[in-house]
Amino acid sequence: MVLDQSLDSPFGLDRGNWRVYWQRGEVDQFTDEERRRSSRAAPLAIERRFLYQDTIAGGELALAHTIAADHRLVGGIELSRSRVEELRDGLQTDLDTGESTNVLLGETMPVRDFPISEVSKAGLFLQDDWRPGQGPIGIIAALRADWYRLDPRPDDTYREDNPAQVPVELDTFSVSPRLGLTWRIGETATGFVQYAHGFRAPPFEDANIGLDLPQFNVRAIPNQDLKPERSDSVELGLRLEDHAVSGSLSAWFGRYLDFIQTKVNLGPDPETGVILFQSQNLDRAEIWGVEAALSFALGAASARLDDWTLDFSAAYAHGDDAVRNVPLDSIEPTRAVLGLRYDAPGRRVRLGLFATAVAAKRRVDPTTPDPLRLDGFFTLDATAGWTLSENWRVDAGVFNLTDASYLEWADVRGRPAGDPLLDYYRRPGRNWRLTVTASW
């Protein structure tokens, strides 16, 4: 739900707008599974449920004023408050005896992997856009102040699953400047370079995760000492916008203080042997990379291809722990996607074919015990979408047409190469999906 308004000459300024909103997002996923009898196990029926709710309310006010023909100020305020809940539940039934249990993979259901969390945010910003003499050069100077507060609300379900964990509260404030320069290159291209000071508060799931998977011999624990991440970065790039090609190319470099690294493998607990994972701060880190996102309208080459678009995107990043001079394991391998889309007149039907190539992950921290490295992989996906009306849409797709067997680095990062459970993390082979979306 959104309520907004545009304002003419508010408070003697040129223009402004305000917006208040309330939004509730919910994922309620049910999975039914039946397992046949084997030499080691009876036939089983397994029901699982995953519930995730995110409710957010907030408001924004933005004001703009031109103080000269080539000088424009924009400022405003943003406020929001959100409440996040997550729950996993399940039931396992022996089909021979009819006996049921709520213990799945060593966990007694239901469980919460992090406590109910309330997050409050406030932001205040001011930006000056200056184009001297209304020429091709533009200068952007901006300043932003952010306040962030995390209030965990542990209930009985969380406490029963995490009796030894003390949820972390966070309250932090940051001021972030930004300075940019743009220049027009002909009618269709704009070059840019910018410096920005960044700030990232610890995500609530990093600060307060309490995931325990006995069957996989894994436990993720919270970090009460997790600090906000701060960075200074420089980006150089080019934006393109014409009837044939649109998109951007950029290269960037960033230095980070208290870099937040998710799912760090702490090794086995000396008392239980369980492998512990925890999000931690690195004192200093350096990351650089290049990115591209381009769309080619094939109709520019032939009128018969007016409804066809070729999309290309790619990302490469290189990162190091600047204190120990070793690679950052949180850096994703190089990924490139090539897609061919057809949009029927009126945009009611869309068809797509997407090829994804992911490079091997070889550059890892050598000081990690038994470090894991991954091979690259290639997948091919076909999708279709139909807009039936203003309120209804149907999307379908066949994914991984090549039936590739692969692991995503984000799923297994931190696990040892000799882990016998790695195969459990393999992504599905050829699979299909049908989604019906209703909105009103």
C-alpha cells in the first residue's frame, strides 16, 4: 500500500514529493516428500514448511530547488521500520507403522534460525548537481547520514532451539560523502567517475543466526562483536543509451575497514567436533572488479526483429585480506549471462532463453584447513511469461536444460574439500517451475 503526492512550490522551493507506504511480503513454502523403502530405511513421508515474513512501514520526503540555471539542490529524509520472522517446521512419518516424529535431520521442529527482528532506519541526504554553463561536464556532491537500529525479539521457539545464544542488539550511526563527475560523449554516451564512502550495518541474520544442523555436523553461531562495515571506493565507467544499445560498463576499487565476511569456517568445536561457522569482521580488505550489463535491440538491424532483445551481463571481482595478504573467500567466481528475449506487442507475452557460464573457483585462502575449490559450470534456461490481466500473471520455465551437476560457491564456501556432505548441496538437474502471481 502506497500513498504519495507531488508538490508544486512547497515551502517556496521548486518542487517536492512525499510518500508513505506499508508492505508485507510472505513466503510460505510447503514440501511433501515420499521415500521408498531401502535396505537401510523404512518408507517415509516427510512434510516440511518454511515461513518467512517481512513487514515494513515507512515514509520519504524529497525536495528540489534550482538556485541557478546550472545549479540544483535535492534533499530529503527517509524513515522505515521493519519486522522479520522466519520459521522452519516439519513432520516425518513411517509409512509402515504410521508413527510420526517432529525430529528431522537431528533438529526438533519447529525452529527459528534467528530471532524475530525489528529493524529501524533513518536517513537524511543532501545532493548538489552542478553543470557549469550547462555544458557537457557535471559535478555531483552529496552527503548522507544514516541511523540503524536492530532489536531482536526472541520468543520461546527461538530460545528452545538456541538456549545458549544471547541475541545481539545494534545501534549505529554513519555519515557518508560522495563526489562524482560526469561528462557527455556525443548524444548517446556518458562517462562517469565517482568516489563514495560506504557504510553497511551488520545484517540481522549475520549478527544473530542460530542455525544448528546435527545431521550435517554444522552449527552457525551469532557474533556479538560484529561491527559495521565501512568503505572508500572509486568507480570509473560508461553509460550507453540509444535505440540499438543500452547499458553500462564500469571498473571499481574499494578499501574496506571491518569488512563483514559471512559464514567463516572456524573449524571443529574442540568439545563436540561440530564444524562452527560465524560471520566476522576483517580489519582491512581490498576488492576490485569490472562489470558489464548491455542490451542490444535487434530491431535496429532488421525490422523483422523489432520484438527481440539480446542481453549480456558479466561480473569479475578480485579481493584480498589486506592484513594477512591472502584471498577473500567471500568473492564469487566470474559469471557471465547471455540471454535472448522476445516481447510480444503490448508486452503481454515474454519468451526467453538464457545461457549462464560460471568460471572455476581456484583462488581461495590457502591457510584454510583442506580448502575447497570448485570447477566451473554451464547452464541453459528457457522461460515464458503471460500477463493475463492487470492482476494476474503466469510464469513458467525449464531450468538447467543441460542437466549439469554443479555446486554454487555461495552454498558451500567455508566447507572443507573432503566434506562427505558436499553432494547434498548440488543444485537440481533439469527442472521446471510454474508460478502464478496475483496482485490487487
